Amino acid sequence: MALLTASAISDASAVTRTWANPVDVDYRYNFEQMNQEISYRTGADPAVVRYGDAYYLFMTLADGYWHSTDLLHWDFVKPDHWPFDSEVAPATLVADGKLFLMQSATEPRPLMVSTDPAHGRWQFWTRLLPAVPGAVSSAGAWAQKPDELPPGPWDPGLFQDDDGKVYLYWGSSNVYPLYGAQLDMKFGAASEGEGKRLAFATLPQALLRLDPADHGWERFGQDHANDTVKPFLEGAWMNRHANRYYLQYAAPGTEYNAYGTGVMVGDAPLGPFQYAPYNPIGDKPGGFVTGVGHGSTFEDAHGNVWNTGTSWVGANWTFERRIGLYPAGFHSDGQMWVDTRFGDFPHRMPDHALKEGEDTFTGWMLLSYRKKAVASSSLPGHPASVVTDENPRTFWVAARNAPGQTLTVDLGGERTVRAVQVNYADYQSGRYGDAPDIVTQFKLEGSSDGTHWALLAELTHETRDRPNAYIELDQAARIRYVRYVHQHAGAHTLAISDLRVFGNAEGPMPAAPTLTWAKRGTDTRDAEIAWTPVPGAVGYNVRWGLSADRLHSTYQRFADEPTTLVLHSLNKGVNYVVAVEAFDERGVSVLSAVQPLPAN
């Protein structure tokens, strides 16, 4: 097997800090459907916070959290104190030199606090938070009227303003709005221990409601195409930037590709807020990873802004999910943005403050799409061929979960391979909680001729589970075949949804597509886009936004899908522009000519 020489990869070898979504953490097995024998790993509602010199990642029903110093390598932390019913959609707050953690609740629950989260040391800041003023009790929720406050706070978000005041935001419903109120955290009462009584400093007030009649992206369903089901509003998160307040929210529902993030902007923590015409700020309806709603926005050590979100899998259960990490930021005029273009391809983690317009995308392209794959064994109905289809809901299942099982992808010719992502699936996994044997062990091999093999990556001694294992190769390899060699998986079966290979083929970039049609529909929340196919293209990115230099929304389509797309995510009364780019294994084309999508 021929490997690239060190001199040939010197530029690339300097790029050793990359990641690809879904984020590579040891997602936990869910217990909620264990009595129905439905087993799956999941992660959702990510809250990331920087505390001290480290980052902490919390998600729903993990019975712990993750610690990182670089946003790339995450270690699970098992806390010494934790709510018995675990944490759902938790809220985080760094204040008074402490890290606070609040769980979703429909009645008063504890508030946790730590000054040593790296070692899992937690206490109760208070044993019981105060009841939400005026809210119906959880026992009486069945008789609640539309003008009454629901039990809460569910899907909480915590925020401390520059003056030290703390605010709580909450709500998750397709009936009720998001609420907010000031919360007295009793920072001066630390000596009272866990018996201190917190209090609401203001009455709750409704802050925002969805308006799907005007905001196309707030409509329910796949691609926002269901007008018969009322959409869900949830996942509040607040950031302050340049003396303005950005109240983020998720809609229209986590169980579809269209789960996105919107923002309302105001001059005070409790508003009033104005709907941002550039919504949604976070949107990823196409590709291997779909959905980016209900997450968090934070700054790294260099001042770069990041957004996390929840993506949908749904192979075993509606709420089987993963999480993603995306570059984000604010333009000089205050427009907030999240970049999901090539959001499930490898990206570079910066070690400096990014400049305006600086891209984190590595340029490493998908080499495995629809390529031939063979396996040492397969169960009926789960062939090896599906591991290159970019669909997490189809998967190969080996006849036995045993060492030595192999899965091989033929790239169709020699390519420069730089990274591989092994995405496991759960098929009759039979696991419903953590256990010592739930670890992922394998190795990756490469070959130019399919006969002589060399080691690409060695993970046979891995000590953690890696359902979405992303491996950046130490040295780029010039190979045609990539082979997965199995050692161990904690599930009862060995199932892999996608073996994704990244790198580059040689040759010029693809030609730009021609945008042949771009027109708003009679319902101006919709628009139809059409373009000419580009020979050899792997796929296309349809990109739109408020101006040619702010095409922040992207819908990725593969070349074996139609070269037409109906967007259902536009806002009435807003002028847009749209363009299309092609990508293949060599790289990305220049953009097509930009065409207007006027409001009328």
C-alpha cells in the first residue's frame, strides 16, 4: 500500500484538530423504553458552558456529563450527587464563581451547584426551588385552561446579566408560550447551605409565541410541510451581545429533519423582543446529520462563538437523537448566525480568534457516498451496501457480534484519505443503561489493491463507547479500500449505519451549477429552486439568506436526488437571495449566480 510521504502531507499534518458531527462522545443507553425492549443510545438538548479553563457538556438523561479542555476530546464525569430521576433538558449557569445546574421540572426540584465539576463534586444549592408563581400544579395540569400558566419550569434556561441579576426562561409546548422571570439566587446566603430559599423576583411573563402562518420554518413535520399539527416551541437559551439580548428557541419539533433554532432580539433580559427576519439562525434539513434545534450558544477561550444542537436519528424510537457543534457568531449590525454548511463533514477546531468570514471547513470531501461495500457476514435485510447511503436509519448488521467481522468500502480508485467516521446503529442491542463492557473497539485498515493491508488506526484497546467514532488519521493515506475490523461492541449485535470516509480525489474543482429557477410560491413561505446537474457531482448545497454575503441557510442535496427543491422555511414579507454550489470528491465549485427571492 502506498502512503503519502511526509513532505507531501506537511501542510495537512499541521491540521490535527478536527471533528465531524455528530459529536464523538459516549452517548448513553436510554432506559425509558426498557420494558418494551427498545434499546438505543441517545443524546439531546446539549448545554455547553465554559467554567474555569474547561468546557462542560450536559444533555438529557445522561446521568452525568462530559468534560473537555479543547472541545474535541470529551471525558464522561460521573457525579457524586445527582437527581434520582436524572436531568432532562438541563439549564446551566456560571455565576458567583460557581457552576449551577437545573433540571426540567413540573414542580419544585433541587438546584445543583459545583466548584469542582471536573471531579464530579456537586452539592444542593437548594433542596427545593420555589414554585413558579401562578402556575398550575402538575397534579392539576389535566384541567388547565389555555390562559393559565402550565406546570414548570420545563426546558429551563438560566442567564446572568452584567449587573448580576439572574433570569430564568422556560417552556415546552405546542399550546403555551415561552416564559421568563427574574430569579433571586440568594448568592449572599451560602452559609445557609442547602436549606436556603430562593425566590422569584418578578412574576412570570409570556415572552414569545410561534407564528407559523408567517414563519414557514415554524411549521411542523418533515421539511416544514405539515400544516395540520401545531408546532412545538421549546429550548430557551439567552445570550447578551453588544448590549442586546438574544432569546433563542427551538421549533417546530425534534422528531424531524426540520428542527431548528430561532432568535428574538430585545434591549432588556425580559424584552420586549422582536422577531429576527433572518430566522431560523440554525437550520440543517439535509445530509447525514439533520436537525440542529434545542441547544446552547457559548464562547470558547479565544472568543469564538459556537452553537450546539440536537439532531434526529429515530431508527428505534422517535426521540433517538445525537448532538452537533457548529460555528456561530454575530455580524457588526447584530445579525446572529449559525454555520451548518458541510456541517457533518470534518471541520478544523481553531486555536485562535477567527476572523470575519474565516471558515472552519477543512475541505475534506465525502469519498464514500454510494460506494460499493462488502462484509464478512450480514443478517437478511441489513446488507453492507447501506453503509454508504448517508442515512442513519439504515444499517448493516453482522451475523454475529464477534471479533474479526469486517466491513470494507471500495472508493472506486485511489484517493487521499484523511479521516474516517464509524457510525454504529442500535439493532436489538439489549442494553438499557451503562455497564463496564459497553466500550467500542476496532481497527481501521487501508489498501490500494484489496490484498495488501496496512493499519490506519488502532482502537482495539479503547476504554469508552464511541457510537459515532471520528478518527483523523495521523498521516494521510493514498488508498482505494478502507476496512473496518471488529473487536468489541457492548450491544448484543454489531450494527453500523454508515462508514464515512473523508479526503480528496485529484483533479479540478467541479463546475458551478446554473440556477435555472428561483421563485416564491403563491404561499410566500415557500419557494421553488431548480438548477442544472453538474457531471460527476456528489451533491449540491442550496444556500439562501438576506444578501449575497449572508447565505447562512443551507440545504444539502445529493446528486441522485432531483435538482429541484421546494423550500418551506421562508418568512413572509422578507426578501431573500439564493444560490447553489456543487461538490464532489475533489472539492467545491464556485457559487452559481445569485438570484433574488422577493417577498412579493
